[in-house]
Amino acid sequence: MHVPVFKGEGVIEFEDRPVPAIKGSTDILVRVKLCGLCGTDLNILSVPPAHKATLNIILGHEATGTVEKTGEEVKELKEGDKVVIAPRITCSQCNYCVKGIENQCENYRTMGTTIDGALAPYAVAPEKNLFRISDRVSDDDSVFFEPLSCVVGSTVRAPLEAGGSVAVIGAGPIGLLFAQTYRALGAGKVIVCDNSDHRRAFAKNADVGTVLNANMDDLPEAVKEITGLGADLVVDAVGNQMATAIELARRAGQIILFGLRPHEETSISQYTITRNDLTVVGSFVGLNPFEKTIEFLEKGIVKPSEFISHRVGLLDLPEALTYMHSGEAVKVVVET
């Protein structure tokens, strides 16, 4: 395989690597069809990095493909099955795994971050991290399985009453997925806010709801005018917008903090959270949302392929990363 390898300090280099071997009895070799790029990949390649990754690994953690070969103890999947990958491999033994909180595993490994990922023609993963998905679901939709599962897992933490209002800060892929998912779950009004002209235009074309300029002078007043009191639920899909989220939420509303910006600090008024009786929820990758995500995709409840803005081949990965850094891209998928 001629694949991109992470060398540190924002550098990737293409190398020839052998097709990965099945080592564990429950491992599966997957022929990767598509792999999505996301903000985590950009964070890994930032200088200094905003997300740690192991040197000399293959990046990529959002993938769909078909089963090529199975280990001797694989029970549910067979050659030719169409699958999607949950890239976070938990240990099942640490304190959090034993408590059933596997998304907080103390010994996790992640494809594309700590071990080889899926920006390659082939990848290996344990059977427990692969999920069969219907051939009726297009590759363009199924490649969104991993980010969509994170969103679906978050909505469980902050359920919305039918007809309720949602404000999403950030019109990147995750923000758009939140908007589409909450709309599918019965939101009456969905508002998406972003400071990028390009992303706002894309969001308007995708028809995910009302689109506002996050740089406008009185964003809270604009949201209040649309919703009446303020949003029932606000999602920070960026990672540093908690202060704005507090301003956009109505009293006794909910806030989901989803985006990750480890190097940024913001000043928050705890008084407002207490006085306005707000519920603030942090949500990290979701707790076992995989079956529900498969259901959403197979029933066509969501159609995330609408958010693909660029499609490139594996050798064009550097160009695709340039699109993402410049803000020209919304969602990039790589054909491996």
C-alpha cells in the first residue's frame, strides 16, 4: 500500500507499507472504500499539535468498506459484508469500562490516532469495532458513521421535546450533523450560526434551518426573535463557545458542549448558569450509540452525504488538507 504516514510537526509522508496482517483471532481485514477527514486530523497536523498522535502511524478514523478477511474466532461478520468502523478500541477492564462508561476508557486505543487508521486501501480492526450496514446505504452516507455516532450519542444526553428549538454554534460537519439530526428528531426550529461566509452559504444550500452570521452585533437577540425566549437547546460544536451558548439559551434550557479545543480557555459567568437554571452537558464521542446510528442511516432518517463538499483520491490528501485549513471545504472524503 502507498499510504500517508504521520511524521510529526504537521508532516505527512507517503510510504509503501504491506497490507496489514490479521494478528488477533477476532481481527478483521477491511477493504476501505472511503475515509472522511475531520477536525481531529487537522488538530493532529497543527503546529503545535492540538491533538496527540503516535508517530509513524497511518491517520484516518472515519471509514466504510467491506470485509476482506476474518480471524478464526470472528462470529458475526463474513467476507463481503459492508461495514463501518467505530475507531475507539476500549479495554473492557479498566474502572470506567467495568462501570459501563466505555467512552471514558483509561486504556483506549484509537485508529488513526494511536494505531494505524483507515487512510489506506486496507485496515484491520477488532470485530467488536465493526458494524454491518445495509448495502442500501450509500458509501457517501455510511462514511459519516463515526461522526454521526458521536452526534447521536450526544442527543441522548440532551433530549429535545417535539417542536423545540435548537441553536447550533458552528456550521462545520459536526454542527450540520447536529442540525440535521435534531430536525429529524422533531425540532421545530433549528438555527445554525457561523462566522465563515463559505460555511454559512453551504449551510443555506443544505437547508438545515435558519442560518445566522455569528459575527452579528446581537446574536442572542436574533435567536430570541426567532424562538421567542431563546433556544431550548444550544450546541457548541466548535469547542470554545460556551459563553455564547449561555447567551443563546432560554432560562431552564440545555447546553451541549461538544467541540474540543484543548489549548483555549474562556471566561464563563457561573452566575448566569445558576440564575437561569441551565443544564450544561459535556459529551465526548457518545456512549455506545452505534446501533441507533446504523438505524438512522438505514432508515434514511438522516442523509449526511449532503455535507460532502470535496472528494479526492488518496494521493491528493495534501491538497485536501489545504482546502480544510483554508476553510474552503466543509466535508472532505478520500477514496482509498
